[in-house]
Amino acid sequence: MAANEAHEEGREEGRAEGRAEGRAEGRAEGRWTTLVELVQEGILTLKDAAKRAGMSEDKFRKLAAL
């Protein structure tokens, strides 16, 4: 019985970690999408968006396909 409980506890910990990672990835993707849209709409300069994304302007332009 104890082994079964430990196994289930491990599975639940794995699920919790997976959910946390998924949320973090979703937030990062959402932030990226927002920065690209703000540049496309002329609300944010490419320079500012790249700075906020922590990358060079050239890299931002290439990744955003601008």
C-alpha cells in the first residue's frame, strides 16, 4: 500500500510540475505575441520591443518575421 501511495504522490508531483511549466510557457508565448503585435501596430518601436524581449533588434526582427 505504501509503495502505491508513493507512486501516486510522484505522479501528482509530475502533473503539478507539468502544469507549472505549461503556464510559464504560455505566459512567455503570450508576452512574445503581444510585443510583436505592438510593433506591427506602431505602438512600440522595434528597438523597445527587442529590449523588452532581451534580444537584439536584428534577432527580434528575424524571429518576428518583420
